Amino acid sequence: QVHLVESGGGLVQPGGSLTLSCAASGSIFGLDTMGWYRQLPGKERELVTSVTNGGNANYGDSVKGRFTISRDNAKNTVYLQMNNLKREDTAVYYCYAIKFLATYWGKGTLVTVSS
């Protein structure tokens, strides 16, 4: 079993920045891709970004150029640096990790972009 714990959510003004963290623990041997999804109010969960254990990253079109994912394999942690935040980025952000075809999820952290 893999346990994922997100942190770093909160309230930020439009144009501001925020960094999310996701720490993995438990049976972490074999962890492959990690990343973030988000769920906006009234909408389905959407992929924000992902990174393989080799460091290859992908981004959703709506966050390209503004969000950056990074990964510290020694700490089993991924980070999401979010810059130039917009009101439409308001969502619950969920960390996920893939291990041997199984997907694990964190409980989510709320990011609210508002003035």
C-alpha cells in the first residue's frame, strides 16, 4: 500500500504563487509516475501534470508555462510550483502515484484563488 499526503494548499490572490507537496510513504518500492489532478467545482477531475521517476514531465494545456512539477526521489516527494495563479485554478488538487499498474491517491488539498 502506498500512502500519499498532500500539503501546501490555501488561499492566494490572482497572480500569486503557491507550492504543493506530496509525500509518499509505505510500500514505495517500484513507484513510477507521480503527479497531480485537480477537480474544479462541478466538473470532472482533470490531469494537471505528471512526472516519471526518470524526470519526464507532462502538463495540461491550461497550466503550461505557469506550473512546474519536480520530484525528489530520495524523499519520495513531488512538488507542484504554481505561478501566476488564476481564479479558474481554484480546485481540490489530488496527488497520485502509479506502482505496477495500480494508482494511489491522496485525499486532496484545496487551492482557492481569490481576491
